[in-house]
Amino acid sequence: SVMEADVMQAVQAYTQTVIALAAKNALAEFNEAPEHEALSLITPCVAIPAWAEHLVAARPFSAIDVLQHYAAQLTDDWGTTELNQALSAHPRIGEKAQGNSKETALSKNEQSAVDGQKSALIVALAQGNAEYEARFGRVFLIRAKGRCGEEILGELYRRLKNSAVEEEVEALEQLRQITLLRLEGVFAQ
Ligand SMILES: NC(=O)NC1=NC(=O)NC1=O
């Protein structure tokens, strides 16, 4: 009925307000926190200290999208060094992330669609990972969030055919996506 529609609309508007206010508080917290605290909020996003240090140094941010835009700009300079630095914190796709660090929890969540999938898939991912590491000399990195195991395996097979230069570009783009998605998560709580 019209009444119910109005109530639903009001609830939705209220919910949006609460989400916006929560994000605002998270931003205020980040802006005002002591440096080491602000750093600890964002270091789980990616194991590239310079990125987190520059982001913290650029506070205060007037809005979350300004912060996210600057965070994205900082990733433009990433190259081989940053990629290898970051890979130390990313478990292989399909392998159970070890330990109880914040990064491990994030990886587990991002890879949740892969976990418990058909064992044939897990075996194929393990073989593909090994082939990738033999060919490119580093762990295969893909933004796993929002992707099922089959799609990840398909991407692994496709990227195995890349040249070293093409593959570094792709791996860096995946690292950017993982990092910026995790940053969104920091301010969405
Ligand atoms: N090797 C990986 O691709 N690791 C990961 N991808 C994600 O999206 N999270 C990870 O930890």
C-alpha cells in the first residue's frame, strides 16, 4: 500500500543517513588519530609502507572520496619493487591463509568463494600457481573478491600466456584493486 511504500522509503533514507554518519566518524577518527594509530588502520590494506605513510601524512582529508582518490593516485608509481614488497602479505590463491593477522583475515574473507570448493578446482589452482611461479618468479596475484574459483582459474590460465612485462602490469592492477577495496572496508565499518 502507499503507507507501506512511504514507510519503506523513510527507513531507507534513515539507513543511508546512518551509514553516511558512520563513514564520517571513521574519517574523523582517521584524521585525528595519532600517526601510529592511523597507520595501523591502513597498513593491512597493502604491505607497502610508503603508501600508508604518504596517506597518513596527507591528513586531514575533507571527505572519504578525496582520501580514496589520493590513495589511488599513490598507487600510480608502483612498480616491481612494490609488487614484490606487497606479495609477502598475500597467500597463494586457494591455499588456507595462515596465522591470525589482520591481513590473513582479509585474505580469508576475500578468498571465501574459493574455500571449500570442489577439490579438483583446488588441485588445478595449486598446479596453476606452481606453473605461474616457475614462469614469473612470484606468487600469482588476483583480486579474489567477487570472483568464484572457476573465474580465478580462468584468469590464471589466461595470464600464464602473458609476457613478463604484460603480466607485471596486470599483477599491479590486481594489487591496486585489492588495496583500494580493503581501504574502502576500513571506512565502511
Ligand atoms: N595470491 C592472491 O591473489 N591473494 C589474494 N588475492 C586477494 O584478493 N586477497 C588475497 O590475499
